[in-house]
Amino acid sequence: MNKELEIFEHFKDISDPRIERKKLHSLIDILSIGISAVICGADNWNEIVTFGKAKEAWLRTFLELKNGIPSHDTFNRVFSLLTPEWLNESSMNFFISKIEEIKGHVSIDGKTVRRSGDKKNGNSAIHIVSAWLSNAGLSIGQVKVDDKSNEITAIPELLDKLDVSNSIISIDAMGAQKKITEKIVEKNSDYVISLKENHPKLHGEVSNYFQSAYNNNFEDIKVQYRKSEEKNHGRIEKREYWLVSNTDWITQKEEWSELNSVGMVRSEVTVKEKRSVEFRYYISSLKNAPVLFQNSVRKHWGIETSCHWILDIAFREDESRARNLHAAENFTLLRKIALNLLKNETTTKIGVKGKRLKAGWDEEYFLKVIGFSNGS
């Protein structure tokens, strides 16, 4: 197989969930067509089949296709039966093999695939917790939140799948849980976690401490300070960051693993002379590291802007109606595989949606996308 198509090799060991007598098409062909089609603009099973038929002659240059292009029902059935963990692990192994190790900053956040639910059969829309490696621009893993659970139990499960040692993990307020901080420290990582009213005692202590300190210009308090300003299309955003590494005054300090610092961010946004101000608070295992704290807060939103938002805008994820068994979760994985490949192809300076179109039109460009060089 061509070096450009190396990614498909990583799916060859996935166990086929079908019974032997119903295997008209090889699993690797089905997976390869699915990934290729989603890269090139397909957003549902019918469009994957249309792509396959339009590109059949070319696909035969590297796939077996002994019984032609599978039908819509075949794609739906196979991806409904396929265990998502297998597809997730295979794709994750490929991308991590290309970047050698996970290091730097990892954002963890959840997203609901809004139309994946089926009210008629009593099935709610699936909710996925994902990990985003900021410095590489890669989605590196996901876990579906069980219907009887929530992100609090899904986050440790996701962390167990990743080697995140020597990284900084950022999570929104849902992740402000003692067991989650314990799991992150156990993984030899640091954390920066947003703090809100879901922990009223800790939030009250931290917010009261900072507001009193802020009103008194942090007099007699050892604090580290950073600031930034961004201007874009008439919008001005100023951010100020304060990090305090003395946490002995926190009542519950010993209940939180390596609670070494607390932070406050003041965000001031001005749009057409209308100004709004917001204060946000954080707990962290970092100590005396204001630059890392600032970067972690800023980079956390990369999972929203560079992953979740693009999945909705360029891949129309919220319109997806894949629902049977594992189909919705597996289609989410196909989109993230495609997103990783498309974002890391940097020779063409257009958006992800435009790259999808170009990959469908230009077979040479498709090979460049699927070759994955992590921006090099």
C-alpha cells in the first residue's frame, strides 16, 4: 500500500462484528471508503455510497472491492455493529504514532450530537467527551457518556485510555471533581479546572478571596499577574490573569489532589462601545507558573473553536441522523479522523469545508491529506 495510505493499515486488525456468511465486502474496504468519503464531503451513508460509486475505478487502485461498492444498508449495519472502542483505538494509535507522544496541553470537553436521538424509541441524543491535543491540533480520543451516567464518570475513563504524562489537562466546571483531580495527578499530569457554583463552598471561598484581593489591589498578597489584549473586526477583548500559589487558607485543600494554586481571570469585551466584564475562577496543580496558567485557560477553548465548532459548521454534525446502535458514535469518530487529517494539511490555505471539496475533486490532494504529516 502507498505510504500516503498508511492510515488504512491501522484498521486491518479491527475485529469484524458480522457473521461470516454475510461478509460480501471486506471490513477494511468499508472503513477505507467511509473515511475517504467523509474527508471528501460525505455527511451520511447515502453520500458515502454516492462517493464510492463515483470514485470506484480509482478506489480499486488500492482497495479490493471484490463485490463493488457496499450499499447504504451495509454501511449503516456495519457501523452500527462495530465496537466504537476498536475504531477509536486504531485511529488514535495512528495519530499518536505520528507525533511520537502526547505532550503539552490537552483540553477535555463534552458535546451532544443533537439529532442522534430517537424520541420515538426513547433514545436520547448521544453525548461525547473528547480530548483535544492543542499543540498538534488533534482529536486524540473520545468516550460516549452512558445514558445513566454523566461527564464526571466519562472523564476518568477517557484519561485511562491516554498517556498524558507531563501534560496540562484543562476541563470546564463539570471536571471540578476530587476524583478527577486525583486521576490527573495519578497520570503524572497537571490540571487547570474551571470553578463554578457546582461546588458552592470552594467556589465561595475562592471567589470571595479574589474579589476582596482585587478590590484592595492585591495588597499584602503574593500574586503573579499576566495580561493580554486582542482586537478583531471591531471587537476588543482584554484579559487579566492572577495566580495565587498559597492555598493554605482553603478549607478543603487536603481533599483535592495537589491543589497548589487558584486563579482568577477578568475578561473585558468591548463591541461597538458596549462593554461587558466577566470574572472566572480556577483551581490548579500548577505552582508559580503564571504563563502556563494563562496559556492553559486560552488554549482550552481550542476544543470549541478548532474541533466542536468545525464539526458543526464544516461537517454538519448536529444535523446527523445516524442513530442505530453504535452508528452515531462511529460516525462521530469518522468525522474526527477526517478533521485531524484535514487540519494538518497546511499547504492549502483554505478552511476545512473548502479542503473537503478540494479533496473530493483532486485525487492528488486527497493523497496529500490522507498522508498526514502533522503540518510538516
